[in-house]
Amino acid sequence: MSFPDNKTLLFFKKLVLFIVALIILDYAIGNVLKYLYFKQKSNDTTYIVNDTKEDLLVFGSSRANHQYVPSVFENKLKITAYNCGRDGRFMIYSLALMSTVLDRYKPRHIIFDLNPDEFSRSDEGRLSPLLPYLDKSGVRDYISYNSKYENLKILSKIYPYNSIFPFKNTAHDKDFEKGYIKLHTALPPQQITPLQQEQINPVRVKLLSDFLSKLKTKNIKITIVISPIFFSISKDNKTVQLIENMCKEYKNVKLFNYAYSTDFRDYKLYKDKFHLNEVGAQKFSDDLANKILAAGGSITN
């Protein structure tokens, strides 16, 4: 029976020591980054995850972030409101964030803004801002959709922070109002154009359906909104049809669909073809608040 020579043993010894040193370094740097991240004052994501207590919460992508004015809903509905929408973050990000908040408390109103092409989009690489909150079950349930090997990557203590460093805090934006960030300027004169339909991802359809079903079992009501967009939407748009059918299936879901509304066809109401500007956001928020009032409080939990 032969034994490894001294050079081989020395190599494996150094290899083990190197791996141990990497683990210790990863742990140390990761904890420093964690400290710096959570030391930030007025961290908007941390506030949403840990501290929101408002009656009305709005979730969604940049179209939620820039189109729902909390003060309008507060004045119209006589409740408190906060906008949890985020630029460049789509449905799965919002599902994770909503799940985390709902584990903590039950808002009176929940509004979820969905894009008319939501089931054709991808959240891959877009869940990174939620990585610092992996201790929350709502985040852990969805984080694997961030990348193919996400469950391996999150073993690193540095990983949750390396993609969001240096840390940017939108709460310091001068146009920031309870999560909502207003957009200035308007589109130049132009005609509305059709929104191209892309292939539907059935995984995304199932994720939304499962989430709504879970809310139903918990007796939580939610309002889904397809907000105004400066595109013409075909009547056979598959995403819109799926959303409409889903909302009919679940009695705890209310839908306000602006996809075919002619009240928001003025280019002067838009910052770009996807987002209302400040004037458009005020008009839309006022219109939606009136519709909620007309619904007789049916979305109140």
C-alpha cells in the first residue's frame, strides 16, 4: 500500500488552508457589507420589508413607482399610502416583496400594477436588491428565479451585496414622496403605436395564479391594475386576457384595466411611451382613487 508523498500532502494542506482562508474572508467582508448596508439612513427597501404600516401599499415595476401618487390616494380615500414600486423590477420581485410584507402585517388595501406584457418579461438578475433580506421567507421562496445557480451563490456572505454596491438610496431623491418618484418633461408630439406581443412564459402565469390562490386562502383582497401606457393594446393580447381571466377566477381579486382606455391617449401625459409624467400620474391616481371609491370599499381587507 502506497502513501502520498510529502509534496502531495503539503499541496493538500495548503489547499485546505486556502479554502478556509477564503471562507473566513468571505464571512468577514460579507458582514462588513451587511453592516454598511443596514446602517444607511432612510433605506427605502428596508423600510418596505420591515417597517411599512400604511393602509394602502402599491407594488409593481417602474410603472408603479412613477404613476401612483400616495398623497392623491390619501386625500381621496382618507387612508395612509406608500408606493413600493421599483424601477426595472417586474412581477417576481413584487411577489417576493408582497409575500415578505404580508408575513408581517395585513394592509387594508393592496394594489399590484402589472404590465400588459408581464408574462413575456424576465426577472433574471433583477431580484438582487432583495438578497440582503434572505432571512425573510418571502424572499427565499422566490430568490431562485434570480439566476440558474442562485441557491449556490447565496452561500457566500459577500454575494448579497456585491451586485448592489455601491449602495444607492432612492429615498434621498428630491422627487421622492412616500416611495413615489415623479417624472418631469413630456413626450414630443407623436402618434400612438401598437405594443408588440412576445411569447408567454407559462412559469410566470403559474406563479401569479399560485400567489392569488394563496391570498384567497388567507382571505386577503388585492387590486390588480394594468395602468396607462402610450401603446395601443390589441384585444387579443394574451397577457391581458390571462390577467382578466385570472381575476374572474379569484373572487378576492379586483381588476382595473386601463389597457384600452381612451382617457390617457395624450402624449403630453407621458415622460416616455411606458411611463406617465407627473401630470399624467396625478390624473391617473385621481381617476383610480375615484374608481376605488365607486367600488364601495370592496378592496378593503
